[in-house]
Amino acid sequence: MSNQKRTALALASGLASAVVLLAAPAAHATVVDVNYQCKTPIGDKAAVSPIDIKSVRSGGGYKLTMSFQKGVSSSPVELGKGAMNPSAVIKVGGADPGQVQVSGPANSAAIPANSPIKINDLSGTYTPKKSGKVDFTAGVLTIKALGTTTTCTPSNNPGPSLSLDVTASGGGATTPDTNTSLPRTGPLDSAVALGTLGGTVLLTGAAGVLWLTRRGQRATG
């Protein structure tokens, strides 16, 4: 194999590898301690729970799951199976500000009196109206049980539990990134778009090899 052929193949391989690295989803998740101040039927209570928020692409939106690693609030009486129903708000900041309502199943087992109430995972669907980078932060938690409502509000101004590059369904407005010439897209769209670019690079590399091969044949002919 000639040096020209080796050089063309090396360039095509190197560019394709760079495209694979760039195609990684642009997301960052972290567990954040949230200090909840709760207004209960028997007075004020406080509890700190680490909060984790994860996302999975689902159709034109993203399924969000909010997890509580510690219990919050408590009840002076036992809560029987299915007596407690939780829901919460996830605040959305960045390119597409707003909020997402999330909810979860009722308690699957009885909760003893005066013990921390463990919240099951809460989930909901976020459908972005604009494309760009957004942050998801724990908001107000609501617990309904035995005909009463307890409202728990974060008091420590917690930071985002998840940052994500999203793509609006149907091609919404985009948020330009001044640090790069590539458009900012969501995780799966990034992989598809950059994967296509990778195929183009490989095809260009192959065409270059054919051109060099034919040129070499003409030169020796």
C-alpha cells in the first residue's frame, strides 16, 4: 500500500473516532440535598433528603424520575397501605423555563406512626417547547393522607439535580451556542446527527482513497 493510501485511511479513521466521541449525550446529573420545610396538620416539621432526578427520552419528550433517598415529614398515626399519595413539582430553568408535575404510587406498605415518610419515586413527562440546555431542580412536595395535605417547600435554594441538552418536538426555537459551530441538540438527536456526519466523513475518506488509487494507476499506466 502506498503512503498516500495509508494517509487517506488514517485521516478517515481519525475523523470517524472524533465523531464517536462528540456523539456522547450532553447530560449531567448529581444528587442534591434538599432541606424541606413542611407545613403539616399538626405543625411545622423539617427534613433533609438527597434528591436525584433522571431522564429518559420518550417520543417527543423526556420521562423524568425524581427519587428521594431519605424520608420526609411524619405522621402522628399509622398510615395504612395506600393511605399516602405524593406528588411534586420539578422546576425547569435555562432555555425552556417552566415546571413539570410528577407523581407516584401510594405507599405499598403501612407507615408506622412518628416515623419518616418514605416517598416512592415520582415521575412525569417533560416536553420541551424550545431546544437548548435546561436544568431540573426539586420544587414543592405535596403529601396527601387521611384527608389532610402536607406541603413541603425547599428552603435551602438547592441546585439542579439534572442538566440536559434538549430538543423541542417539531423543531422549536434553538438556543445558539457561541462556542461551537455545531447546533445543540438532544442526546439521541445528537447521536443521529453526528453519526450521519461520521458516515459522511468515512465516505469522503473512501472517495479519497479511490481518487488516489486511480491517480496512481494513471501515473503508472
